[in-house]
Amino acid sequence: MGAERGAGSQKSVALEMELLPLWLCLGFHFSTLQWKNGSGAATAAFQGGCKLVGVTADCQGQNLASVPPSLPPHTRVLILDANPLRTLWNHSLRPYPLLESLNLRSCQLVRIGYHTFQEQGLLISLGLADNSLSENYKETAAALRTLQGLQKLDLSGNSLTEDMAALMLQNLSSLEAVSLARNTLMRLDESVFEGLENLRELDLQRNYIFEIEGGAFDGLTELRRLNLAYNNLPCIVDFGLSQLRVLNVSYNSLEWFLASRQETTFELQTLDLSHNQLLFFPLLPPRSKLHSLLLQDNDMGFYKDLYNTSSPQEMVAQFLLVDGNVTNVTTVSLWEEFASSDLAALRFLDMSQNQFQYLPEGFLKKMPSLAHLNLNRNCLATLHFREREPVDALAELDLSHNMLSELHLAAGLAGCLRSLRLLNLSDNQLLGIPAGLFADANNLTTIDLSHNQISLCPRPLPVQVPLPLPVPSKQQSAPNCVDFRNMVSLRRLSLEDCGLRVFQDCAFQGTPLTHLDLSGNWGVLNGSMAPLRAIAPTLQALSLRNVGLSPASAKLDFSGFEHLRELDLSGNCLTSFPRLQGSPALRDPGSPAELAHRSARQGRVGAVLRELAHCLPQPRTPTTAADWTTEWPCSVWTPWLTGPWSPATFPPKSSAWWSCPAGAPQGCKGEQVDMGLLYLVLILPSCFTLLVACTVIVLTFKKPLLQVIKSRCHWSTIY
């Protein structure tokens, strides 16, 4: 009995072991269902190369020749981008009646069957971009006509003309967003968008549109966003789409933009007219909500000084507008175009890369809410901050790359820039700035005064020292000097190539700078770091490029710069690395900075120099002072030290800083000549001439070329 019981127990254990995988699978299955039902989350699965996540089937890039028929029938989003379908057959989407979004981008489609969407009554979004639907556009139009609930349609990149587009959009009154970008539309009339009364977004960029007839958009009463960028429009006259909020007409050939003079309030908020050929400031609606105006890269200016008239009212131009049998004459002022425009809500104005020589009186007064003003790369010689033109809301002001020699600040406007955060005055002809310009500028964090011949204000004399009796001259008192002391908000300061003299120890006292550029100011430190001791605890990036540091200079000691991450000492003639004991952030493993840091801690600078010598040019050892400049290039021992997270540029690039090389002439690209290409161009003609000469010689002393061909090919041609 005991043996039987033992055998029975062994069989029971064996049976349980065999059923164990089954129990584990069932348990995992039920736990998964319970977790799914409890959390509402969906897990990803794959079927026929398609990724299934909930009600979405992602089949893009699977080299499919047809729509997969075996996907879950409850699929609502189907992505078939980048598959060589070529044809979308009738009823190929029948298995998915709940489909709401279908993407067919770059599927080489040339044909869509008449009844393809017959079962897709719930489809609201259809993407057909980058196909060849122009080949069978009538059949495609018939198929689209069955989608009475479609809200979003992308037909971009299909080589469609305006007639083809009009047929495809016919009777699709439910559409809210349409893209016809990158097609071949040339001329728009009222028939193209007829019946689209619910359309809110229309993208027509990158076509060949050169004419828009009056009334082409009149039926689009709900239109809010219109993109006409990258077309060939020569002008926009009598603009009257008062319901628009965003209009982009950049990269066209516009010479004029004239809004309608109707009293209706325009809803326009963003207007982009950049990269055109505008000659005058645009004539904007008299009543609008405009907050962003982009006028970059045009040919605009104000021309009051060019007219020899006694009254500004005489400086006008008249436009003759012919619409069928109706002729209208519009009269526009040529130098006060902004005067009748509503700019009270304007916050962002970009007028860079134009021909502005001055700003008319009252210009800034029209913009009490202006926060960002960009006037770089113009022809401004002077700029006036007038008493009746408050700029209290101004946060960013870019006046770089002009010809500014003077800034005028009206009496009583000291502290007018209290909201300013960024001021860029680089690449001008300034000798100073008005006294009081930085008064109460408690939010100013970034100043760029590079490439101006300015001077820093000297240390004030102690009270107990009597003033000299002679009145100092204007040049000696330096009334236009710049004072950066006690600017508690200032963090970034660029003074590159400003002709600065030797700094005093208190030049930046009370100013917690983190980024400072002193490049190009020869002798500004006089070989000592003492003038920078006041900002050593906060400084993170320092550029001392080409400031005249030499082997004769006192040893540079950065031991007090605890947070320094970027240090540029290029363009000098140093023969040893600076002391970096107190700069733990200035490290880059394997770089000269890290080697210098490790060796400085261990007292083995000489060993580091010998180690680096294997990677550097090997000039002969200098023996005299003259040899330091003639035989030992400065670049050999001028390291670029940078931290592990910082780029090798100073200051960091951003939209508010330099977009072009400093000092580049206006209208020039500053490209460098490729010497290899130049040599190739010079050598090619000689080689070609030599080849022709050799060919002539060979043909002269050998049998004629055609006879050779005949003898080898056995042609019976008479020569």
C-alpha cells in the first residue's frame, strides 16, 4: 500500500508539473485582462508588419502594395505612409468602417477609385501629400465627394493646377483645414474655394501664384489662418480679409501692401511680410488687433527728406485699381504710412535688414505695448528717445550693424528702459551712451557693445580729495563713458574690440556677471587678473582672445574663479597654462584644460607641456626675445579651455545674438574662397588645351578616325 501511495503521489506531482505552464499562461492572460480593464491602457502588438496601439494601426514604410485586410475592424486611425500602393482600389477600406483618420503620404498614388471611401462615413482627416494625383484627378475628385464629413484634407505635393484643385474641393463644405502647398497653382479666382464656408486654415505656400482676383477669398467667412509664403505675388492692394488672424506672405515679390480703409475692426494678430521687396512701410488697417509684424529683409525706408514740399500732405502716391468696369483711386502718404495704422496692441516688430535711415517723430508713440524691436542691419545714424514716445514696455532692443554715432535721450526719460532685458548695440560707431540710459534698468541681463569705441567711467575720486581748480575739458571728463558698476541684474556683457584701456579694479564692482567678452582690447588687463576679481565668484564664461597676454605678463591666476566653465585665451603668446586650482568646473577630460588642471594640482606643469609638445608644431627653441614672435607661433601655447557642456563659441548663440559674422558688410555673405576649387579652375583650361593638341597630332599622323571605326565595325559608309 505504501508503494502504491508513493507511486500515486509521484503521478500527481508529475501531472501538476505538466499542467504548470498551462496554469501560468492562463493566470498571465487573466491578469493582463484585469490590468487592461482596470487601467484603460492598451498594449502594442504587431500584425503583418503593422504596429497596433489601441485603435491606431501604424503600417508606414512596410513596402505594402495594398491596404492590409486583416487589421482589427475597430481601427480608427490608419497610417500607410511611404508604401508603394500606387492605386487605392474600390472597397479596399471596407473592413474598417469606423475609420476616422487615414494617412497616405508618399505612397506613389496615381489613382483613387470612385468607391474607395464609400464605407468611410466617419472619416474626418485624410492625408494625401506627396503623391501623383494630378494624373487621374477627376476620378480622385469623385471619390472625395463621398466624404461629406471630412474636416481636414492634405493635397500638398501632387502637381495640381488651380482647376484640378477646384474640382477636388467641390462640394466638400465640411472642410475646416486644407493644404495645397507645393503644387503648381498660378492664379486664384472665386471658383477655386467656392462653397468652403467652414474653412478655417488654408495653406498655399510654395506654389507659383502671381495673381489673386478680387473676391477669391470672400466666400471663406470663417478663414483664420492663410499661408501664401514662397509665391510670386507682386503686391497686395485693398486687403480686406477682416476675419483673418494670421497672414503669411513672406518670400514673395511684394512691393506694396495696402489694407482696405474700411472701418471694420480687423482680427489680424500676426502679419509676416518678411523677405519681399517692399519699398514703403505697409499701410495697415486703421482698426486692428495686430501684435506681431515681421518686415525683415525688404527695401523699406522713410523718405520725408527726399521731398522738397512745404506740407507732408503733398508727399502722396495714387493707385489706380481696375476691377472689371469699376475704377478706384487710392491715395497713400509715402512717408507717414504708419500714421493711420492701428499699432496700439503691437508687441513684436522686426524691421531688420532694410534701408531705414531714421525713425519719424511719433513712430514709437504709436506702439505703447511694444516689447521686442529689431532694427539691426539698417542705415540708422542717430536714434532719439523722445519725451512723448515712452518705451516702458520694451524688453528687447536690437540696433546692431547700423551706423549709429549718437543716441539721444530726452530730459526726464532717465530710467525709461526699466523693462529692458536685452540691448544689442554692436557694430556701430558709438563713442558712448547717454547718461541715465541704464538708470533703474533692473531687468537688464544682456548688453552687447562690441565693435564700438567706448570707454568705461573712471573710479570716482574720494570725497576728502579736493577737485582740481581747472575745469576739465570735455574729452577729459568723458561725459559719454559707460558705467557698469552696481548693475545687479546684468549677467552677459560683450565688449569685444571696443578699444578699451587698462581696467581699474572696480570696473565691474557690484555686477554679478556670468559671461564676459573682452576680446580684441589690447592690454586691457595689463597682464593681471586683478580687475576681474570682483566678478570672479560668479563668472562662468570669459573670453580674453587677443588681449596682448605674453610671456612677460604676470602669471595668470584663476584660483578664485570657482564657477568658470569657458575660458578663451587664443590669440595671445602664452608659454604656460594659467593656474586653475579653484576652478573645478573648468574641466574637459583629455583636453589641454584637464591636463593643465591635473598637472597644476600635482605641480607638474613642465611634464604637461612636454606631453602636449608631441601634438604641436616643433619650432626651434627660442633664444632671444625676438625669437618669441618670429620662431614660436602664438597659436602653439594659446590653449582654448572649455567646460564639458559648453560649445567652443562665445557668447552662446541665440536668436537675440549674432546671426552673421561680426563686421560683415551689408549685402555680403562673407564667403571665403575655396583655394582648391580656384586651382582646379585654373588648371582645367590648360589640360583641355593639351588634350585637344594631342588629339590633333594623333589624327594627323594616323589613319583618319572614321576609317578606323569603319574598318573595325565593317560599316559600308562612303567618306
